[in-house]
Amino acid sequence: MKPWMNAKIALGLIPLIAALTGCGPGSSPTAAGPSSSQPASPIPLTNMVSIRAGTFQRIQFPVTLSRDFWIGKYEVTQGEFEGVMGGNPSHFAGKTNHPVEKVSFVVASNYCARLTAREREQGRLPQGYEYRLPTEAEWEYACRAGSTNRFHFGSKVEEGEDHAWTAENCEATTHPVGLKKPNAWGLHDMHGNVWEWCSDWFEPYPPRPLTDPTGPATTGTNKYKVFKGGGWNQDLQYGGASSRFMMSPSNGIHFVGFRIVLAPR
């Protein structure tokens, strides 16, 4: 069975819940460096961007990330996915430089695990580091790139044309990654093109300051994973930095993809 087959879904049964919340500042990224064949520090994949630890404001509470990390400059493409997984589940298939989509949280996590194993075998990833999906806090912090607005480029939907592929301008399809302007930290398509899986289970945010939050623990009541960022299927107003939707981790749909993070375990 192909690794993405678990992503089959009945479109009418997908639970999608939107919740719009606060905003906040971040800090600037800096470069990180590679080492030797069995490096003490990881040698990141090309097009990974180094992000410095820092704090942003979520509603009235600060959220602090205490460790630096790398995040993908672009959403994972169909070509990259096929190179690791050996196949392509995308609805808009055959477009190597478009973001992969119709991929479930489970399959996206499997991609990260296989990528981690490959890079470790190649001597580019020491023990203690891994490729994975971003936490919701990492994703929002990276998206904001120090901004305090609804979107990384401002607060007005009308300003989004140069920054995002959404229902207003995408002609009902995905587009090659990186065509729109990046945010202040050099990340493309943080708003639009495809929505992006995060590692957190969905629940209301805790009403207190947080440090390195990873979402709630897995329990019988936490059935859905978070995805963020907006996509080609909906208007930009639904894809703000703080917007969050949710879906079963075994479901995949043609407007949800992902980008990767490299970080210590």
C-alpha cells in the first residue's frame, strides 16, 4: 500500500473549525553553520532558515520559544515529497515545484521521520536533532517574523496580492512555491497556497504565559490536529497569523500541505 493511502477522505465529513485569536512581536533570525561528517551541529537542508529564540504575544499572554530552530523557506514541494516517499498523493499532481497536498498529518509526520533517517545516514544530522512538523507556536512566531499585525505584511486584506495565493487570485489551484514576496525573515507562502499542518492537538489556548508550548497531551478528547496559514481554497481573511483550523490526523485534503522544522529533540 502506498504511504499516502491513509489520506483518503470523504470531503463532506471533514471537521473544520476556525478560531481567530491575538497577535504579537517576534525577533530576528541569524545564520547557523554546518560541521564535519558526524557533526556536533546539524547541516540543514538547502532552503532552511535559521530562527532565533524569542517571544510573541498571543491574545494578552506572551508565548516564549527558548530554543533556536530552522524552518523551511518554502512549503514542501511535490518533487521533494516524491524524492523521500517514492510517490505523490497530490490532487494537482505532476507539478514538481508546487506544494504537495492531499497529505494527512500522519503521512507528513512519516515524511519527516524518513527525512531524519536519511540525513542521519548521510552524516548531516547528529543524534539529538530531528526534522519534524512545527509546533503551532513555532509556526506563528516564524510567520509573524517580528510583526504585530493580522498578517506578516500588514492588517489589510487588500495588501495581500503580492504576498499570498488565496481564493481571490489563485484561479482555484496551487502555484509554484516562492513566487509571492516573503516575510521579513525570508519565508514564502506563510499565508496562502496551501494550509500547513502543525504538530499540536487542537484545544483552546491556556489563559496564561507559555514557554515552548507543544499543545495538549494526546487523550480521548483530543481528536484533531491544527493546521494554519490559509490556502488557495479560501479568502485571505481566514489565513491570518493567528487563525487556526483543525482536522483528523488521518485525513488529507487538496488544500492542506506542510513545511518542516529542524530542531533538537
